[in-house]
Amino acid sequence: MPRNVKRKKRDPYSTNLERLSVYPSYKNISKKEEKRGITRLKEGTTIRVRVTGVDDEGRPTGVYKGYEISIETQGVELEPGEAVNVKVKKIIGRKGYGEFQGKIK
């Protein structure tokens, strides 16, 4: 390297530490991770869930890509095994809360 050319020095405080972590970042999910099943569920999306059981408060529950979804049915009776559309209202960790939108035939 010629003497009159200055090298660019990296700022040690601007290093991306997420790239060195063994834990996945749920902020930026790559296509590879999405194929492996790591997805981030967003509030306001409508998803298709199969009812698998009932939670402690008597609401039907289902599983969607690793998230356990509790469904507010507004008086509609749902049996285990039924497929329903759910609009996601709230997400806390890997547990989600949603509102019943309709049954799937």
C-alpha cells in the first residue's frame, strides 16, 4: 500500500454485536430462517388456526408457527379440530391473543 493512502479505521463502538450472537434476531429474519420456520407474528394480521384445546380462562386455543394463540370467540362455540380465521390483537413472547373472525369450511 502506498504511503500517501490513509487506511480507514473502524469505530469499535459501532460494531454490530447481533451478528456475533448465537441467538436469532427477530427484528430481521432472513429467507433462510423463514424456510426453517422462524417467523415473527405481527399484530393485526389474520391467520388460520386449528382449535386444539382450551386455556385456563375457558377460551379456545390453537398453535400457529410456534405461537400459542388464545381466541376470543364473542359467544361462538368452537369444538377442538375446527379451523378458524383469527385476527391477532396482542403478542407477548410466544403467546398471542386474537379475535375470532369466522369458521373455515
